[in-house]
Amino acid sequence: MKTRQNLAELFARESVFSARSAVFALKARKEGKPEIARLFQALCESESVHARRYLRLLRGRIGSTRENLDEVARRVIPELKDSCRDFAAEAGVDGMKVAEEALSHSRQVAGGYVDLINHAQTDNVAAYHVCQVCGFVAENAAPLKCPVCGALQMKFKPID
Amino acid sequence: MKTRQNLAELFARESVFSARSAVFALKARKEGKPEIARLFQALCESESVHARRYLRLLRGRIGSTRENLDEVARRVIPELKDSCRDFAAEAGVDGMKVAEEALSHSRQVAGGYVDLINHAQTDNVAAYHVCQVCGFVAENAAPLKCPVCGALQMKFKPID
């Protein structure tokens, strides 16, 4: 049964292609090419439709919400935090200050994910606001200043 | 200089985590848990902020729009089409009809990407519409029926 493995590989590749297309769209917009930016956005959306379709086909990998929360809290987040910590240290050794800061921010942001998961199951969280600089997720209202990277309130995107 | 490789790895991992979170959000919504769906959407957005930040740090990998279009047309799309074709054939052998159809649709959709790239540079494309079932990208207006998967017009999402 090679297909399960194939779908998992394509899911990962098309997710990455989709994310890269989003960045290429930003770049095209910055170069004053809005028509190409729109093209890359369309490709981004198309790839993301493919990725979602493959993931749905990988039924064994999409458990119940209960299982998904557990997997994210127990496996995904700890691995992410560890990698960000290790990579931030290596960036320091490499003398790449900007990368070190970005990775250190990501570690702090990922450190808050488990609280978010716990609160979502017990508290009444009305909305989330995501810092567009470092990814920090604020519950209910956007803070005046991002506690992780210091970005101003206007940099937060609401998810409701 | 280990950091460049670390950023590339984290970019891929957070892109995949972001895409999976979007699917977990759909699943939570289907289970009647809108508050958990919102949490997964916030995580999806946060991870996608991280992924974009890493990609921007990988400066060498983000060329000009000219180079990005070339790379996508010459490398990414042909590789994607080949994989979809091979994997569709293997899904046929595995007797996984639904996966075979999905992969065959993706191959057809990817086959249209190069035309999209060419048209975006020469024609005046006012908008794109992306089929939410198979990812087919229509130029200007959404068709009455998706030429790849047969989905109705209401299944198209506008990108403008």
C-alpha cells in the first residue's frame, strides 16, 4: 500500500509550495506587479485545496478533535519548541542575530500554545488575535504591544 | 552555517503544521466544537506567520519575481505533475479509487498552471476563481461547472 505514503509526501510538498507561493505573492506586490501577486495567491489557494484533500484521504491520520488536540499538545508543540531552542542557539553561534531573534520568538510563541489549548477547553475565549510579526496568539483582545516581539496592536490579525 | 538548513527545515515543518491545523479546524467544526475550530484556525495563522518569517530569512531562496516564476514553471510544476501521475497509477494498483481520482485531478490542475503563468504576463486577467474541490484555477470568471472535477460554480472561491 504505497498510496498512503505517497499522499503524505504530496501533502507535505503541496503545503510547502502553497506557503512559498504566498511569499512569492508578497514579493511580487513589493515589486509593483499586482497581477503576478494575484497569480501566486491563486496558486497558493489551489495548492492548499490539494493539500487539504490529501489529508482528508489519509483518514487514519485525522482522528477526532480529542485526538488532534492531544497529538498537537503532546508531540507537535514539544518538538517545535525543542527545535526552535536548538536552532536559535545555533543561529547565535553562526552570528545570525536576526534569525536567532526570530527563532527565539517562535520558541516563546510555541510555549504559549499549550495554555491556549487548555483554555479553549475550559474558558470562554471569544476571539483570538495573531501577531503578524512573531505569531503570538492573544486570547479575547489584542494587547497594546505584543509581549513577545513588541509589535503594536495594529499588527494583530483577528480570528473570529 | 547550519542555520540556513535549520530555517529551511522549520519552514517546511511549520507549513505542514499550519495546513494540518486548518484541517483539524474543519474537523472540529464538523464535530460541533466551534471554539476548538477557532483555536486551530489561530494556530494555523500563527504557524503560517512563522513559516513566512523563516522563508524571508532564507534570502538566497527568494529571488526576484522573474526568478520565482521561472522556478515554479521549470522545476516545481513539472515535478508535481510527474508525482501526481505516478502516484495516481499506484493508487489504481492499490485499488484506492478515490485517491486515484484526486491525484488525477491534481495532475490536470497542475497541467494548467503553466498557461496561467504565461497568461498572467501577457493578458489582462481580472481575477482568478479556485475550485474548492480539486483546486482548478479559472481565469476571469468562474465556469458554470469545473472542467476538471465537475463541481458547480458555487464551489469556486474568488481571488481578486
